[in-house]
Amino acid sequence: MTFSVITTCYNRADTVGQTIESLLAQTCKNVEYIVVDGVSTDGSWEKIQSYGNSIAMMVSEPDNGMYEAINKGIRMATGDYILLLHSDDQLYDERVLSDVEAWLGQHPDTDLLYADGIYVAADDHQRVVRNWRGHSFHRWKLRTGWLPLHTTCFIRRKAMMEHGLYDERYKIAADTDLLLRYIGNKDVHVAYYRRYIVRMLMGGLSTDSARRKLMWREDVDIYRRHRMPGTLMKMMKMAHKVPQYLFKRV
């Protein structure tokens, strides 16, 4: 079993090095690491290049947004499962991939595995701001606004080739569309693994207050395209986040 881990980056010189090092520290070595840069102007590309052969594939070229860059990385990937590791996130600890590899080895029919993750403060990476626990899987939960944490998802590459990549019409919420398409499809075998996968820096693309309105509009549109009541589903999705702020203990 091999993993393709994809990092997309645009002007993240302050954090991309920590992201890369969290991947390189993994005890599991069955990893193909792909970094797709959008022609950063702040030194990010030079930082990425400094890791040399430790990165299997790296490219820096213009794109039309994050999801085009992610799709580019997926098309380059050759691993059995794909994980996205954003350029301001870090893997939770050095055994994440080894533990997931062992878990998937015991559950070989899994097409999409999701798990747990935490958001940490920008000024103190040890301070947990939000604790995202995935909990057991039931397909009916989609109708309550529930979705797994996208950055904890390991998705079988073969399934992605069959069921489609990210819809590049969306600039910030295409992961909502992809998860609804995959998890709502009974042919996709979904499973939950109770384990922390990722540490996310509070204040990323989807948590930037300047972009919240765009995310709201895109989520509502996506839910409607999936024949769900858009505004109601978005409100229920937001309600699922409240306990994550209240019960932060890991």
C-alpha cells in the first residue's frame, strides 16, 4: 500500500516548511509526496525546492485556484490512497501514516477513510482552539448537515478516478461537493478511524473572515445542486461545529 500526499501552496513561506517536515518525519516510508505551488512570490517555492529529492514531484506554475492545483496533484499521483496536507497544516504526529496503513490493511475494502483533527492557535500551536471528532459513520447524517473533516480523509485514488475530482467552479467549498458526492454514493465504502490525523492552523482559507460570505454562498449552492434545502443545510452544518469549540480537550 502506498500513499500520495499532496500539498498545494501559494505564498505560505512562513508555514510550508513545517508542513513538509511533518510529512518527512513520518515513520511510514510508503509515501509519494507531491507539492504544487501556484507561482508564489514570497519565497515559498525556494523553500520547497530546498527539500530536494525528499519531495517526489514538485511543480510551480499558474493556476485558477486551490482546487485546480489539487486536481493537478491528484492526476500526478500514483499511490493507492490520496491525502491532502495543506501548506499551513501539519500531520498530528510521526505515526499518522503508519497507523492508517495498518488500519487500512485490516479494512481493505475502504474507499474513503475519515478521522479526527484539531485546529490550533496561530500564536501558540499547542493551544487547541477547535477539536473536530469525526464519530461513527452513518449515511443518513448527511441530511443533518454533517460532513467529515476534509483534511482527515484518505481516499482511494481508483475511486477518485471513477467518481470525479474537485469541481473547479467553486473557489473555497468544492470539498463540500466532493464529500457529498462520495459519501452519498452507496458504491463508495466509507469508514471512520478514531485517531487524530492533522493539526490545522486557525485562520486558513476557509476560516478567513473575509471569505466566509463566499463559502456560505458556495455551500448553499452545492446543497441545492444535491437537491437539499441550501440555507437550512448550511445552518445545520454550522451547528455541528459548536461542540467542537466547547469541548476542546484532546
